[in-house]
Amino acid sequence: MDYQQSRAYVKDADRYAGGALDLTNIKELMKRLGNPQDQLKYVHVAGTNGKGSVIAYLYTTLSEAGYRVGRYISPSVYSYREKMEVAGSAVSREQFAGYVTRVAAAIKEMTTEGLAHPTPFEIETAVAFLFFAEEKCDLVILEVGMGGNLDATNIIRNTVLAVLVPISMDHQAFLGNTLSEIAEKKAGIIKPGCSVVTVGQQPETMAVIERVCRENGADLTEADLHEAKAVKEDFAGQTLEYRGENYELALAGSYQTENAALALEALEVLGRVGYPTTVEQRKKGLKDTKWNGRLTIIYREPLFIVDGAHNPAAADMLEDSVRKYFKGRKLFFIMGVFRDKDYPYIIRKLCPYAEQIITIETPDNPRALPAQELAEEVKKCNPHVQAADSIPDAVDKIFAMAGREDVILSFGSLSFIGEITTIVKTQEEKNS
């Protein structure tokens, strides 16, 4: 297969998604590929909000400290291949095609024997393990796709550190209807004898994490938010004081105080288990960390910001940032959501702040809520809304509405951030 054929192969596997959520398929697939994942050591990251930012802090800091680090994230924002990278370089087109060809051969053996066909996420996870093993990573940072215990990434054995970001209600159809049920699934990444770091959990969630740690003989560290304070902050970045040291962060948002504190605690624990970093390396790593799609500025006049807020907890965080950073400024929104998200909550939380709202349908996704249907829901709390025919149409409409001193905010899903950024950047180049 070439690269385009390999991408088409993965996409075609969409028709096999939606089956039972378990590890049977990925275990069988990886066994036929020689279990390359067993050659590696891992930082495994689960939870609801903050996974991407914490991973970005850890990946940047450990890489700059000289470790050969792999990173696996989902979804990607700007490039499909950014899902898996090592030492700052994404898997190449040729590498990806080669790995998919190997995976496809193993899948053909499986289906010929009457076994189920793996899903796109399982295929991508298998490709990532092949890539990281071939690149001989010192450490791989893995983001859970959904949940924890039955996620395809949880086939790993050699977890050095499990990181649990704050857990809230999300994916209830798959994970459960209470925080305790959801926490039980997400805490499933905790392996016997590994270290665990967490922050900001609700009492019922923390009780689950503590019990699972005891059952697995895993040592648990909780970042102390009483020790974390934003000394200086605005929408372009901030300075965090944590345990007596000041750290500059290029990432904005009040929730980054919590994310950075968790990352610093994780680095402290990693130092005790064979991956030491100095305070200066941590300061440089956090300062240099970039993470697209979280209060990311893509245009200056008017200020145009994209954010992947797509669930209630993320909406709460984004509302806090709106109130803190943009008080007294006119706000214009572009919003697109998935049907299976709690979008009424997101609307109630954020839409009252907007002068005008443009709704879009997130492209090429069967889970997308149609723009007109979303607009009807938005009207219940803000009548100044209209549906766009496409993302380019939404960008044209919003620029026609907003003045140079106003703020445009696009949110609701990570899935369209890449496209909207490309459109806005192209417009900026035309105007320059």
C-alpha cells in the first residue's frame, strides 16, 4: 500500500466500529504482529479533560531533557499523522503505509479464520506500537481513546506511570451513568506496582482511584492545588507558582494551572523511577509547550480563538476563561458539536455571552449534529443565531459581523479546528 491506500484502508474499517468494547481484537492482532508493545515502557494518561495539555507538557519536557519519547494522541487537530510522533517528528507517510500493510496482512489472517475485523482505532493503535518499537523509544506517552480498562491502548504491560486527569461525566453510553462507574473504567489503566498521579478529583472519584491503587499495590500521588497559583495570566499565557518555583506557560486558560501542576508532579514521580529532569529543564519544557486547539489564537484583529470544548467540564473551563479574559468585549461564536455530546449544557453555559452565533455541522462525521438543528437549540437561550452552509461560509459570516476589537471564539469539537484554522490562515495571507 502507498500512503493514500493505507489511509483509505483505515477509514474503510469504520464499518466494523460499534461492536463490543473489549481487548479481544487488539490482543489477537498484536500477538500476530509479535507484541511490539511489550518492548516499551509507558506513561498512560486517562480522564476527561486535560489529557492533551498534560501530555504536551510531559512530552515537551522529557524530549528536551534528552529522552527519546513517543507520543500517541487522538484525535489529531491539524495533521492525521500527528497522532503518533517521536522526538518531535510525526510518523512519515512511508512508515505509516508500511505499518498499515503489515497490520492489514495480520487482519486478513484473522478474518479468514472467522475472527472479527479490528476497528480504525485498533488499527491505528497497532501501527503506533510498531512505530514506537522500531524507533526504540525510551518512554511512550499514551492517551486513552475512551474510558480506560477496555481501551485498545490498555493492552500494555509496562506502565511506569498512570496519570489520571480530572474525571467528569462523558461517554455515559459506554462508561456508566455515575462518576463512580466512569472512574472505575478510567482507573483500569492502573497496573500492578506502577506509580499513579492525579489531581482535582471529586470525592467519589478519588475513593475509586485510591481503592484501585491499593488493590494493585500502586503508589498514589496527588498534585496539591493549594500549592498552585497563577501569578500572572491573560489569553496569551501565564505564570504559575508551584511549590515555591515560578513556571512560565505559553498555554492560556485557568485550567492550565491544574494541568501544569499535574504534569510537574508527574515529572517528579518519573524522576524517582528512572527518568529524572532538573527544575530548569521543567521550566524550559513548560515554557516551550504548545498544544493546538486549547484557547489557541489563530488571528489577531479581530482576535480569533479556537478551543476544543466539547463536554460540560470543558464548557465550564471555557466559560471561566471568557469571563476572566474578555470582560467588556463583544463576543462572536462559531459552534459545532457531535449529537452524542451534552450540547444543551454547553449551549446554556456559553451562548448567553455571544452577540451572534453561527452554527456549523462538523464535516465527514456521522455523529455530527446538523447546523440547523443546533441553531434551533441555541435559540432557546440566545435568539441571535444562524446556521451556516459550511465552515468557509461560517468564517465569512463571522468576519462580516465582528469588528477589529471584538473576539471570535470557535468551539464545540476538536474535529473541525484544523479546517477552520486553515481557512482563517488562508484569508489572513490574502489580506496581508
